[in-house]
Amino acid sequence: MSTAQPPTDRPDTADVLVVGAGPAGSAAAAHAAAAGFDVVLADAAVFPRDKTCGDGLTPRAVAEMATLGLDGLLADRPRLNGLELHGWGRAVYVPWPSGRFPGYGSAVARLELDDAIRELAVARGARMVSGAKAVDVEMDGDRLSAVAFATADGPHTIRAREVIVADGVRSGLGKLLGRQWHRDTAYGVAARAYVPSTRADATLMGSHLELRGPDDTLLPGYGWVFPLGAVDSGPMTAVARPKGHGLLNIGVGALATSKRPAHMALRPVLEHYARMVGDEWQIAGDPVRIASALLPMGGAVSGVAGRNWMLIGDAAACVNPLNGEGIDYGLETARLAVARLGAGDHTDAWHATLVEHYGLAFSAARRLAGLLTMPQTVPILGRPGIRSQRLMSLVVRVMGNLITPEDTDLVARAWRSAGRVSTKVDDVPPFA
């Protein structure tokens, strides 16, 4: 595991500058370095550092970890074969669908996952600049020629031929380049914490589709429980727990739009949810390290590329509108962006790539998520759904981002048809 000291290297030029060392940025740096580019990876934080996240890896994310060369990291992590969905007095277990992707997911705390991907990038030759916050840009016509950073040692500028922007949901660098977030589409608010449990080695994820607050008010969101295993090494061992207990990531998320904002205090909702599932998950302590986040989702941003720069991952709002999951999209867009390096003007081509891969699904999911921001629609859709194993399998397939353009079955065709209809009536199409 890396130390908490920033490196002394202060590179000022690169073929490829990647700003942001989360899963998307570090994966991009790793792929680019492996392809022979001179890569600088910069982040405002000093690693290891934490991020608000459910820590869950879908089968699609597991597949991307293998493509990246980090499948070994998951060897001693939980192998999560499916989800147990709860709501309206019922519970149904749904295994992950088999097909192109592995039939299982996993979970790794972001404190460890992000650092592992970052270390892979460095091992492949990327130069890391920690504690460097992007604060300004230099343009040469329509080209981004340099990024200015604020560091503990003073201002520092890095010039690069191409820039990959992976600085997260708020994307300060993206804003400097003209990125705009459209809040009239569905976005998410979420909070997570860690709790000790003797069920941390469970082989399933827990999810409650009927989320209620401490006053029993039905909320437009859901709760989750992701087992992290024993956590016998790494920085997560600092989280106190009784002997023989591992850790669970437990959290709550809610959907909102600018017209229907989520007016809720997340901390008491999360604490109430932890008490609600305490016996079921054998929780042996109060939630700790509670953190929250705001999530642009479903490609609800414009200005995702310029002549020699691209936004990826959370910065491009590549987050599932139905569950807030973004790691698989981050890893995928990293790989796709690196494949474009050296291919000419990215402005239209990268936008087209994002639309091709995610546009239809994001549009349909955003529309459905918009309906779910109205609490009264949640039981209308959820109560009959939880009674059908087949319907819940469909929900898991959609929420897990497991429908690909290559799929030709009825469910895949219907989902793409819904996306095509949705995009025709979108006020703001994904990435537009």
C-alpha cells in the first residue's frame, strides 16, 4: 500500500495528462501507459483517500477489472452471486444473470480500490502528482495546451498533447472547459457508512426497494448492504470492530430533480436503515465514517469533449440513474477514451462514442428514475414487481448495466426500444 507522502516528481509535460485518480482516471492512466504514452496522473488528494460510494462491483465492473489486469485484487474479496431484494413485506433472491459478463459481483472499499488501480498505473510508468488541484487552463485556439494546478509547493503547470478529465461528479476542470450539469433530469443523493458484522462474508448484496425514514415516511430511494469480507489488511483495518467481525458497507440513496428535490436528512435515514436491517445482517455497532454525495447521472451533462480533451466516468455523469452505480462506467469510459488517443479531434467523436454506448439506456433509465422521484409511484411499480421473480431479474439486469448492444433477446430489444422512444421526447438528451 502506498504511503501518505506526496511524490517529489513535478513533471511539466506529458503526452497524456489525466486529471483525477479515481477508478476512471487511474484506469485511463494505466491503459495509456501500457499503450506506450508518456502519462502524468494528477489528483488533488494524497492517497490512499476515501470516497463516498457503495463499494459494490457489478459483474460488468468485475469484467473490466480483469481487462485492466486487476482480477487478482478480487481473489480474496467477497464473491457476490446475486442480490436479495426486499420490499412491501416480501423478499426475493435474484442471481446475477449469466451471459457475456461473469455471474458474480464483488465489493472493495474505495479507500483500497482506488489506490490499487492508481498503483497499477504508476507501476506501468505513469508519473503521479498528488496534492495538485486543477485551478485553470491555458488554451491555444481550440486546443487545451496546459492545466494549472495549485499545490502545497505553489502553482504548477503541466503541458500535454491530450487531456483526460476524470475529476469526479463536481468536475472542477470540466467546468473550466464548459461542462454543464442539467439538474432538470434525475440526479441522486446518497450516504454510506461502515458497520461491523459477522455476515461480512455473505455471498449476496442486500437491497431494500421500500425505503422509509425514521417517521415511517416512504422515500423515493432505496437502501443497500454490501459485504466487504474480513478486511484483514490495508487501511480499512483502522475501522474498529469486535474480534471475528468483518465490515459491511451500508447506505441509502434517493432520487431527485430540480422540480422535485430530495428534502431529507440522509444521516438519520441511514442510521434508521442500519437499525432496521441490524438483526438480519448481524450488525454489531453503530454506523461509522458516514459520508454523503450528490450524483449527476445518466449523462446529464453537456460539454464532454473538445479538440484534445475528453471527460470520462463521473465527470461525464456516467452513473446509472436507477442505482447510482458508476464504477463499471468509469472503467469502461477510461478504456474507450484511451482507444481514441492520437485519433484526431475528440469533440464530436467522443460525444458520439458516449451516446452510442450509453445514450439509449441512460435516456430510458432517467425517465424511469424521474417517475420514481414521486413517492406515490414507488409502491405502484414496486409492490407488483417484488412479487415476480422474472420481473425482478429484469430489474437486476437493467440496474446492473448488463444489457449490451450485442444482446438480441426480447428484454434487450424492449429496453433499447424504450430508449429510442425516450430520446425522441427528451428535453435534454444524454450528453447534449
